[in-house]
Amino acid sequence: MSTIFITGSTDGLGRAAAQSLLGQGHRVVLHARSADRADALGELKSRAQGIVVGDLKSAAETKAIADQVNAIGRMDAVIHNAGVYTRPGRGATPEGHAETLAINTLAPYMLTALIQRPGRLVYLSSGLHRGGEGSLDDLDWTKRAWDSAQAYAESKLHVVALAFALARRWPKVLCNAVDPGWVRTKMGGAGAPVDIDTGQRTQTWLAVSKDAAALVTGRYWHHLAQQQPASEATDPRFQDALIGKLGKLTGVELPEV
Ligand SMILES: NC(=O)c1ccc[n+]([C@@H]2O[C@H](COP(=O)([O-])OP(=O)(O)OC[C@H]3O[C@@H](n4cnc5c(N)ncnc54)[C@H](OP(=O)(O)O)[C@@H]3O)[C@@H](O)[C@H]2O)c1
């Protein structure tokens, strides 16, 4: 049995992934943005290996999340699931970053660097990442007029590029990105075509399965099948440039090997 940390497990796909993995007998470490939101975990609380608390909007709280996970022990897998969709404005985190960038890109980057290296890493992307090319000149939205859909698309491209970069740097870790489809959650809305159980399946399979098909790295997945992501995500020059900028924005370095 594996131990899996899932960010954003109070609701939606993260909560569904936790339920699925617990049902299979795995150990799950849950995450909520605040103590109040941790109450929403309900019956999952007593079944969890641990519950960590922190708002991914804040770099300080994100670092504290990594500390809490490391205090529990080494994870076999981490599912970087938490995310936000369209925001009314750029906003500003405690460190002054655009909120979408901070939650969807900077937080998974920092947690990846700061949590003791697991055996598998899974990043929740989106088919919308295909509209997210060309972000490097203004990653933090300080020059451009705010465009929430574009910011979301860019953030989802960033995590595919991150997964692919890690697959090159850390060959012993299985690093993959997943498009769960348009799923009926708080984010996806009631009219979305994909049910939540289908939506969680690929990321939980990649996190724990011993099937040969799941034991791969540097792939982009949709409903248990590999797909080709946007070309920037697979370009090592883009990946390295992105990681360099994320290092500067966060002050956290991603180990080369
Ligand atoms: N649903 C879709 O159609 C769809 C499609 C493509 C990709 N995705 C991706 O799948 C992932 C999960 O989406 P979902 O549909 O399950 O979304 P959701 O229902 O809105 O749930 C998002 C989860 O992330 C948490 N979260 C958001 N901001 C946070 C913050 N600042 N700090 C800590 N936790 C935070 C939420 O906590 P609270 O409960 O406290 O809000 C919640 O647990 C996201 O990365 C999303 O981009 C979803």
C-alpha cells in the first residue's frame, strides 16, 4: 500500500481521489486551505494518515505545508491537484504575485522542491493548457492587461512543462501530467459532461498502479490514455527557462538531479 499526499482534498477531484485511494486501502494525507475548510473533510478526517493546512496563495503557508508533509514522513506519491479557474482580477498574494500564478504554478513548484522526493508526482493540468503558450515574458502578469482565461491556460501549461522537466532531471521519479476532462465539480460546474469518478481515475491510477502502462514518466494523460501536449510543454528550452524564472520568483531552487 502507498502513502499519497493530495493537495486541495476538501472538494472536487482532490476529495474524490482521496476517497478512491482510501477505498483501495492506501494511506492518504489530506490538505485544506484553512482549519475551517479542514472541517469540510468530514468522515475522511478519521481515515486519513494526516491532515495538513495552508493556503497555497501564500508562499509562507506553502512552505509550511511542505514542512507538515515532511514531518509525517516520505510520501510514495504526491498529486498536485489544488487549483483555481478564472479569477476576476490579477489579485496580489502576500508576496505580490498574481493569485492564479501563485496557486496553480508557484505552489506546485515550491512543494515539489520542498517535499521529500516521492516515487511519483502527478500534476493536474487541463486541455485548456493548449491556449497557454508564450507566457515567459510576463509570467506574473505585471505588464499585460489581466485575462483570466489566458492566465489559467498558462498555469496549466506550466505544470505540464514542470512534469516533463522533472522527468528529465529526476529519472527515478515517475512524473506525469493529467487532463481530467471537463468534470462536474465546484470548478467545472453542474453542466460538465464528465462525472467525478471518471475525472479522478487517471491521477489515482498514475499515483499507485503497478500496471506497466502506469510506470512511465514525462507523459500527458487524458482518461487513462496518453496524449501529445502543447509543443512548449515538451520543449526543454522552455522547461528550463520556466524553472529558472520560478526559482527567481519563489527564491526556492529545484534540485537539478
Ligand atoms: N473540473 C474540471 O472540469 C477541470 C478541468 C480541467 C482541469 N481541472 C483541474 O483539476 C484540479 C481540481 O479541480 P476541481 O474541479 O476539483 O476544482 P474544485 O472543485 O474547485 O476544487 C479545488 C480544490 O483546490 C483547493 N484550493 C483552491 N485554492 C486553494 C488555495 N489557495 N489553497 C489551498 N487549497 C486551494 C480547494 O479548496 P476549497 O474547497 O477550500 O475551495 C479545493 O479543495 C484543478 O487543478 C483544476 O485546474 C479541473
